[in-house]
Amino acid sequence: MTDNELIWRIAGGSGDGIDSTSQNFAKALMWSGLNVFTHRHYPSRIRGGHTYVEVRAKDEPVQSRGDGYNFLLALGDSFARNPQEEAYYGKEELKPLYENFDDLREGGVLLYDEGLLDEEDVDEIGLEEAAEENNWHVVPMDLRGIAKEHGREIMRNTAGIGATAAILDISTDEFEKLIKQNMSGDMQEANLNVLHDAYEAASELDIDHDIEVPEGSHDEEQVILSGSNAISYGAIDEGCRFISGYPMTPWTDVFTIMSQHLPSFGGISEQVEDEIAAAALALGASHAGVKAMSGSSGGGFALMSEPLGLAEMTETPIVLVEAMRAGPSTGMPTKPEQADLEHVLYTSQGDSARVVFAPANIRECYTQTRSAFRIAYEYQIPAIVIYDQKIQGELRNLPASHFDEEPNADPGSVLTEEEIQDAAHHSSGKFQRFLHEPEDGSNVSPRSVPGQKDGRFLATGNEHNPSGHISEDPENRIAQMNRRLNKLDDIRADLDENTSHQTYHGPDEADYGILVWGSQQGTVFEAVDRLNENGHSVKALGVSDMAPYPKEEVSEWLESVDEALVVEMNATAQFRGLTQKELGKYGDKMSSLLKYNGNPFEPAEIVDGFESSIDGEELAASNMKYVPAAGD
């Protein structure tokens, strides 16, 4: 827990406008000069089911969700299941209230809509006792009634914003600006009236809380966006002009954003019948000379293993994105987990040659997606961007200048027609697309694209000779396989020299280290800061390059600490296993802190896990698992 911050949670049912309201609340706080970070939790239902979004706001950069929250706006679930199903599901109408009790900080404010939540039912869930025990300030207001006075009750979320602003002494100027920007006519007028009426009603209440909303300012223009936005914008800026896919949570966001924007850049988006077709169609577009991408989540990505293997064998560049969610099978489709790492690294047939990047935040989603396209098209290899539902949906603000990089439409290692005339050809006239030893001494044999004069060759999933004809000759097999796999060494050298994706945090010298990958990086970094403030000697390394693995960087870092805790959101310590496999040692130095209950880590949980590990004590929290180092 830290001071001088607001962590506001809005809870209701899916369909109650929780997501859009939280986005507007976060944007308004950003416009007022604060830095914001959101955390989203929602069920696998279109309508109904408890959903909430947290908005964390500070006057300094925010890189993680916080520990609990200090203000709850509980709207109730207006799309709850039929009361006859309460024996199994409980009173869903009330879940946005009582299922949030555990995380509300002592002294926090709890504002709920008494227009939807019946007083008798509220009494039954023990709110009065919990409020007294935790010194909560409970504020019942008829938000539904205020909304209905001006039209439809769906506007009760706007009433909730007005009441929140009054209780926290926040100006409504930015909220009014958003309403005017997003609405018009009678709807705009009605929402403005609801906002003002709720603000006035709440202003008359005497609520003696101690929550202080910080004040701040920005030195430059800010934008607020998600990891899905950043991946999409990175792809477009790197020249992607084709995407094909099939909807699947949480990958759908990237597919939707790309589909909305590509036409204005002369690009094409295709929704197809399944994920096999999606990956195959993108592969065909890339073969034809267009920068292309596809993607999916979990089981959908599993169907892409055959086209992925074809891309590796034909050396056709393509970028795929894999948005992890809790599995196996359908699992928990709307909950985050980092359990697809081994799946993404090893799926397909035979010895694979692919690149895998795991961005840790929105900045990295943009830059590493651009890196994925550059590497894929320069080295003629599939590149995969792996992320999870946490990054997919969370919003944070960034300087708009972060995206002021030059676009890159370069198709990579594609020859011009003039260059093809001077290139190697078989006596039959076919272009030798797959040379054992390319003329420039690299492992990349330049390619032609269909329609280029004298550039025809065969592209097949079978092993093949330099012209693409099927070949089972042992010497050809060894030469082609070695050349394909040797690209990974070239790519590692390229990344080490030009584009380090690893992120260091904390003091240069420390006794202990925390190793992390993907979306938990910001949370780990905040935990490291707290640990050092508490007298520990700790530093952290966030690794994004899953393949080819940055062996030298990670080895040097592990050598510099006595012990390392590896933090990840899965049950089987997949990243720790990858690190031991790639480095061949350090198993006696690395322990694991794992969480796989469908919720990401909070900073305090990592602090607790670290301190428990070095003290040899049991974890205080039952929602995490500690796995000691080998030999302990």
C-alpha cells in the first residue's frame, strides 16, 4: 500500500457500462495531469456476471495495479441471472458489492446504488459489520433513480461518476468534456443533467474520509491506450497491410483494432472460418509480397501449428500474436495466465526455427511488435508476439511522442527484378530460392515474390533443394536444416548489437534478484523498490526475448546475485524451466513464486513471497505457490 494515490474500483454486471465508464474516468484523470493504470476483471458472459475495473491514479508514473483499492462504486448487476438459479450462483445482483469486500482498504469509501440493491438484501451480506470492522465510509445513493429522472436507468453509471467526483472533491470539468465529445443531442443533455444532479446530491452528504486525490501535470501530450492498441499500431507502422483471423478472447481486440484501421492505409482484413485458415491465408499474403499477420489465443493458436510449420519450412516471413488466457482447453477465457510459453515455443513439427518476443508493457508492445516484423522479414522466419489478457485490456497513459517513429514499409530480403537476373538459377530456369550457402555469406537466401520476372520457384512443406523441388538427399537435408537453424544465432547477434529487449531495474549491485517475463514486470519492479526501501538488497531483470534466448545477458545477471526468485503466472514454472534449459545451470540458485488463480500479482504479494523465501517461512497468502531451488 502506498500513500497519495487513488485506486477507484467500479463494479457491476457485464452490460452495465463498467468498461466504458472506467475508460472515461481514467481519461479524465489523465487530462487533469495524473498518471493512470487500469486493471480489468470480467466474466465469460456477454450480459450479466460480476465485472469490475480498477483505475489507479498518481502524480508519478504508474506501472502496476496497486494493493487493493480505496474507493468502491458498486452499481450492482442489473443483468443478474433468474432468481431461481440463486441456489447455484448466489445472488448475482449483489456480487459487485460483497465480492469486493476483501480488497477494500481500511478507511475506504463504499458508494452503492440503493436504487438497484435492496436494503434487506444488503443487510444479509454483512455490510454493516464489515464496515464497522474496517472503518469504511458507506454511502448508499439512489443512482438508478437519478438516472431515471432524466431518461434511461443505464445512465446510473454517469450518476456514479458525479457522486464519486463530489465525494472526492474532483472537478466535473473533464467529465463534462468527455460527455460533450462522445455524445450529442438529447443523450448529451441527459447525461450532463445526471452528472450534475448526482454531484449536487453527494455534495450534501457529510463523509469524513481521508482519501486525497493527488494533483499533477504532464510535460507533454499524453495518450491512453491498451496493449492491444500498441501491438496494432506497431504492426501498422512497420508496414503490415494484411491481417486474417477468427475471433477468440483475448486476441480479438488486436484483430478488431487492425480491422478498423487497415482499410485507411490500403490494407485488407479478413475474418475466416477457423484459425487454420487464418494463419494459412496470412502466410499466402506474405508469400505474395505483403507484410502480413494473424493470431489467436490458446486453443485457436494450437490450430495454427500446421501453417506455422509450413512458414518455417518455406522460410516465409509472418508475424503471429498469441494472447494467453487461463487454460487448458477453454479454461477461463477472460482471466490472465502465462501458461502458453512452452506451447508457443515448441508447437508445430520437427525442429522449429522461430522468434518469440514477450512484451511486458504497452511501450514494449509497440516496439517489440515492430521488432518482430523487422526480424521476420529480414531473416525470413516466423516471429511470434506472446502476451496475456492482463496487457490486452489494461490501459495506461504514455507520451504521444513514443509513437513518433518513422514507418517502415521495407519488405525485407526481397530481390528486385534486376537483382533476380544476376541471381543463381537452375538450368531449368527456376530461381534458386533456397541456396545452401547464400552469396553474401549469411544464412538468409534472398527471395522473390510471385509476378517477378525469372523469379519462379517451388514452395513446399517437404524438404527441398535450392529450387524448391522435393528432396530427401541426406546432404541437402543437413545443409538446409543447418542454414535455417543458424539464422537464430544471427538474430541473437543482431538483437544484442541493435535492440536490447531486456529491462533492468534496481541497483547495479544487489544480493538478491527477481527474474520476470511478460506482464508481471511492472509489478515486480514496484515490489523491488519497496523491498529496497525496507532494507533489502534486491534488483530485477525483465526478459522479453524468449527465442532466441539472451543467454549472455541472463547468465551475467544471474552470476551477479546470490539467489534469484522467478515470478510468473502459471503452475509449472515454465519460464524458469526455459532459463535452466537454455543456460544449463543455475537450477540451485533459482526458486519460483507462482500464481495461477486467474488474477495477476499485486506488489505486496511479491514482497511477501520474496521475504518468505529468504526467511524460509511459509507463504502467508494461499493464492500463491513457492517452489524452492533445486537441492533445497
